Amino acid sequence: MESGIDALRAAGLEQPLRAVRLMREAVAFHRLDLSGLTLFTEIGTRGFVTTPFIAAMGDAKHVYAITRDSVYGTASSVASFADRFAKFCEMEGRVEVVTVKTPATLGRADIVTNLGFVRPIDAETVDMMKPGVVVAMMCEGWEFRDDDLDLDACARRGVAVVETNENYPGLTVFDFCGPLCVKLLLEAEIEVYKSQIVLVSSDKFGLIIEDCLRRNGAQVRRFARLSDPEVEGFLAAARRAGHRRLRKPRVLPRAEWTDDGGAAAGSCSGDRRDPVRRTCRCCRTSACEHLVPPACRSRGEQDVAHAGASWRQAGRRFALRWSQSGRDRVTPQTRRPR
């Protein structure tokens, strides 16, 4: 046991026992039942190794987990990591790591997750699926991006699409954003308490981050866009106050804080045309690695639970939306989401 823990820690999973405990608790909470179903999802480094094993814990018949070389690690290192984690969880043989999407794997799947290494779920990918498959969006409907998922191709193929209610009691993914922002600010040597912070956001993330920062004693000014003239005015005023290194932040996958003590600026915009929104998504960003597996484990649990229920209960020629009134009901929409 100790050698297994040491090997997983060396691979970047600092708390393997806690990770497994949280996964099992979430499987029980969401009553995850994937018995008889095959899933196609992703697998990655550190806490992102947990994703396919969540499905395995839910009694999935088989799980295909795709990975690729990335800045986080090579595909071969992820596969070795997966083998070690499988032995640690006593789940050898339950997850098959693959590196390409093929009809032989996607064609067997009942549920496909809209995650980084699986994307894009374009027409070519959808054509590899069998009719009746359920695609879990792994996000709320307002986060939908056309270049991630081809809804028209899904409709033609008879593939259902399920979005997630991220405010569902027991999930509350957005609530992780506040502590994440505080952690990143502290790492940037900005103490938060009594700091002046500019927050650029036009979505739910910004509201929650603003509330958390204020509760931690920060003075926060929130703007909808980096192009807002008041943003530059605030930064200019901070420069005049003596923060000579302060500059307008560049667009990065995580917010960037650049001053030397008194003011900070960051970006996390909900504009679909904003490059930040294309990368600042829970489930594969450098920033969110600070809070996995809890946030992504919770999200993944509910997503696959909903997809499983949809597969069992719903008509497959409609896009589906998980009913917010409970976790055992699925409500078909009368039209596909645009």
C-alpha cells in the first residue's frame, strides 16, 4: 500500500487515499448506476486520472479513456499512471486507455463525455457513434461552444445531448471558483485581505469570485469586459499611486495578476468570442489543477449520472436537459438547443 501511494504521489496525485474516498462518496451520493453501459471519456495527469474510474466505480461495463501528449505529460506516462491508479483502486481491467478515436471504440459507447481529449465531437466523430448514444456536455447550456460539439450532426445521428445543472445541491461547481481565485492570488504574493482587486467577468464565475474576495477582506471592482474604459482608468490610477509594474493583463487560461502589492487585475469572461472563455473551463486548465479532484470529480459524477439516466429513460431523438427538480428525472426538450 505504501509503495503504491508513493508511486502515485510521485506522478502528481498528492492525496490518493482522499481522492478515492471522495470518488466513492460521490458515487454513493449521486446513486451512480452505469451497469451494462460502455463509456468513452478522457484521462489525464494528476487528479484528471480519476475521470474514467468514476464511471468504473459506477459499475460501467467498460470504459474507454482517451489521452494524448500534452504540456502536462506524454500519453505513455498517462497510461502508466492509469495502470498504477487502477491497481490502487483494485480496478484492474476496468479502464482501457486509448490514444485515438475509432469506430471500434466510439462505436461501442453508450455515453460519450464532452471533455478535452474527446473533443472536438464533430460530424466525423459523431458518425463513429451508434444511434441512441448520449453525449454529456460536462457543462451548463450557456457554456456551449459550436466548435466543441456539432449538435446538427448529433440530431441527424439520433444522438442525445445532456447539459449539467452545476448549481445542483451537493455539486455546486461554481462555488469552487472563489477559493481557487484566492489560492492563485496568494501564490502571486497578493494577500487578498485589504487588497484592491479588479475583476473582469460577465458570467456566474465573476459573481461568485467577487463575493468570496469581499468575504476575505478585499476591495473589489468588477467589470464586464477588459475593454471597459474604467478598467484602464483604474490601472492608470494605480500606476500614479506608485504601482509602476502594474499593466493591463494579457488574456491567459488563468487570470494574471501583475502588480507589486496594492492592486490586481484578472480576466475570466463569459463572452463566447473571448479567448479566455475557450480555456478557462473546469476539467482542463492549469488553474483548475489546484482544485482537483474535488471540483472535477463532483462535476464528472453528476454528468455521467445524468447521461446514464437519460440513456435508460429518455427518447433518444431529442436533446435532453436534466430536470433541476431532482436527480431521478429527465425532461426532453421539444427542440434542440441552439
